[in-house]
Amino acid sequence: MTELFRYHNSDFLFARPSFIGGIARILDLGGTFKVYNDSSLEEVADLKAISEDWKAVGNTLRDALAEYRTSINK
């Protein structure tokens, strides 16, 4: 399997703060650091999320089939 299809992010709409960002959020009483990744349209975000989810499912199935093939060929 090529590495092109190996890793997909199905959580791209969620912000990934750093350790320092987490500390800053504790001190942020006004909630100004509450930032999420967004998309231009809700439908586009849904399409991206569903696409990435199905790619992750496909990767899991490919890995399971490869493991099964190696187990029966032993």
C-alpha cells in the first residue's frame, strides 16, 4: 500500500492546541482562544469529514485483510 492513502485526518475541524496554548486557555477568562478550523460552507465541511472517515475505514479494512492474508499463508 502506498503512503499516499495511509494516513487521513478525520478530525481536521478540531483545533489542536500546543502545551503553551493549553496553559493560555486556562488563563483566558474571556474565551478569546476558542478557535476551530472551519470551512467555507457547512456542506463542504461535512463532505470532507465523511470522505476522511471513509478513507480511515478503508485503511483499517486494508490492514485487516493484509494481516489475514499473512496469517493464512504461514
